[in-house]
Amino acid sequence: MAVLTLERKPLTFAERTYLPQIFGGLKTTFAHLVRKKQTLEYPEHRPAIPPGYRGVPTLVMDPNGREKCVSCQLCEFVCPPKAIRITPGEISPDAPNSHVEKAPQAFEIDMLRCIYCGLCQEVCPEEAIFLQNQFSMSGYTRAEMVHDKARLYELGGTLPDKHLKWDHKKAAAAHGNAH
């Protein structure tokens, strides 16, 4: 087996003094000084949110103002960092939504633990969790970053329901009771 040795050419005087590299760096710096600024004055100017962005998880209500969450706890089980905590609660028999199995007594999402993976939205059978296009969540204390049920509904608001399933279930329950 033949061994091939390569001879390294000697450095020139300019290369030994690093002048070409210094001038190359200065050229880049001056090019950045004279071109148009790319800085945004946040929060007045915000960058465009890219398609497919997974933002802050929130709870949403149906068009009639009813909460969609039925405390199935699938989002809590699927959450990789365990940022979601749900305490299931019972619904009184005389409530307008008594045909639903249960509702959350407490629902919390720790935004400091959340990794914005979107699994909670994907697994929710009731479409009660929705990821908002919000990218700026801040707080002064750790407690402010744990969103309770009221805060989650405040952030989420109301979304149109394509299925109107609450009305279908209510109609089916009324129809079943009539027979």
C-alpha cells in the first residue's frame, strides 16, 4: 500500500499577518452598516406569524357560550411535560348542560412547562383546546404563568362550532326522554 504525502504550500506574508481575514470581516461589517435596518420596533410592529405556527393553548367555548371541555383528561395524559392539570367535576342534574357527562372543576396549564407541541389540541375529542396565534406570553411571577380555567377561557374566547354537537346531543337526549 502506497502512502501519499502532500506538501503544504508555505503561507505568504499577507496570510501570516491575517490581513485578508481582517479586511474581509471589516467589509462585512461596513456592508451591514449601510444597508436598510431589519430591526422591528416591538410591540408596535410584529413579525408575520408563519403558517402552521403552534401558539398558546387555550380553552374555547361554543357559539352559545357553553364550555366544550368534558374533563376527559386526554390532554393531561398526552402532555409530554405534564403542564396540564385537570380536576374533574360533576354537573348538577338541573343544569342546562346536564346531558354532558362532566365538566372541569379546575383546569390549569403551566405555560412555563408547556413546550407548544400541539398534542393537546390534536387529542381533544370535543375541540375544546385551541392553539392561539400568540407568541408573546410574559409575566412577572411564576404564578402569573399558570393559567387557570377563567384565564384560559379569556384567552380562547368563542370559536364557531362546525358540528353543533351539543345541540345534537341535547336533541337526542330530549328525543330519548320523549319515548
